[in-house]
Amino acid sequence: MAYAYRVTFVTDYLTITTTVELEADDSFQNLSSEAYEQAVINAENNVKDELGRFDETIINDITVTLLLDDEEIEVEE
């Protein structure tokens, strides 16, 4: 089953938000730290694809939120 996640990167001057989908399987659950890490990796790749580069050193905060039909749940690192 595929789950949608909103990943938000906060810098001193920008907030970048992207949505990624992950396929949950036997290796991770939708609220696990593994899901958090994979969502961040996929989101970084989305930003790289869109902007041409991604500088991790400017990121002050990252928020990953599981998007369900009727609620949103923040995923912990």
C-alpha cells in the first residue's frame, strides 16, 4: 500500500515543501523512523530534480507528515 508524506525543509530564508509517496512493505511501517528517513531522501531528490541541487547544510528543521484521508500525523525521526 502506498502512503503520501509531506516533507518540509526549513532554512533561515526559505521553507520548501514537497510530497512523496512510499510503498509500505515488510521492511517498514508508515510511522516508523525508516519511513521518515526514506521520505526525507525522496524529498531531497525531488528538490534536486526541480532546482538542480540541494544543500543539506542550510536546513535548520525537517518535518515529515503522513497524509491520510481524514488526518495528518507527524512522523518522528
